[in-house]
Amino acid sequence: MAPAVARTDHERVPLSSSSPEAVKFRELLREYRKKVVEKADYVGDRFAEEARKIHFEEVEARGIYGQASQDEIAALIEDGVDFLPLPDVPEEHN
């Protein structure tokens, strides 16, 4: 299922759409992703471990990004660790 952009008229626009709303939303997602990648540390598949250490103040707080399995994500949520997924943004096709 493709992500969709909410519109004020309550119609859902697929993120892959070429509508002005979808184009603008993809650009915002790209900017967000770029800022995270530039300012955060990539921890790869150690994301859950590092996020938990930061949450429980075992290491200094810092921005991180990486990968986590569905089980690791569920465990982080259960532990009350705050995080956001880093969105994948579809490429523009001319």
C-alpha cells in the first residue's frame, strides 16, 4: 500500500501521484531525510540498542538513524523509547 497525502477536501492522494500536493509533500520528506542524515549518526542495525541506551541515559543523547526489525520496533515502543521512522521517498520519474 502506497503512502498518501491528506488533502483538506478529505480526498487521499497517493504519494506517487504527480499532483502539486504530492510533489510538495515528497520534497518536504526529502528535506527532512537529508537533514537527519546530515546531522545524525548512522548506527546501522544497532539502532534499537543505541536508541535504548540514549533513552535510559546510558550514553550521551544524540541523533541517530539506522535499521530495526519489527520485533525490535515493538520492544522499543513497549519500553517507551521515542523515535520516528525515517521515510523512504519515491524517486521522481520524468
